Amino acid sequence: MLAALGLAVIALTTPAVAQAQQPGDVGAMAFADCPAGYFCVWEHADGTGHWARFQTGSLDLTVPVGSFVFNDKISSVWNRTSRIWCLYENINRGGAVLRIAAGWGPGPIGPRYEFNDRVSSLGPC
């Protein structure tokens, strides 16, 4: 019984790891499915292909989100948060920046914004 109590105390004192994004499969999430409070990204400009939703961002999109690597493959976004988000050309928030206003989207980030397939990191500005 003491061992079980000890495990319960460890479980209660170990900080929970927040999941920043939820990966999706091809065609599994349409624009309308992006939940409030998230920044959503899609592989293709029409909101199809692989998708992910973020609350804290990612410093390195060369690391797979689920089983898909989003580096230089994001073509459309929807900012359903109350914060401005920044898309960066390089990992670790480097290079050129595209700012996405709170509530903007859904829509493509190119060719008008010249950021299609150029995003390597993202997060609240």
C-alpha cells in the first residue's frame, strides 16, 4: 500500500507535458474544423493535405509533427487565436518573417504574401 501511495504522489508532483500541436492525416481536417484558440496550418493552399494545430508554436518544423515534416510545406493558415503569430523562413525564428493577424484566415500564404512553402518555424510574435 505504501508503494502505491508513493507512486500516486510521484504522479501528482510530476509536471504534465503540454501538447502544442495535434497532427492530422491527409484530408482529415477542413478549414472549418480549425478550433478556436489554435493556429492551424495546411500543406496545400486550399486547406487540404496534412495539417496541424498549434497553441505554442514550433521552433523547428524539420522535426516531424506526428509523422509529417512541415518544413517548407505550409501553404495555408488560419489564426484562430487572439494573438499575432509569426511565420519564419528559418528554424529557431530566423530569417524573413510573415506576421499573421489575430483572427486572420483561413487562406493561402502565397503568392500574395510570398511565403508559400517557406515556413520553418512559427509561433506567437
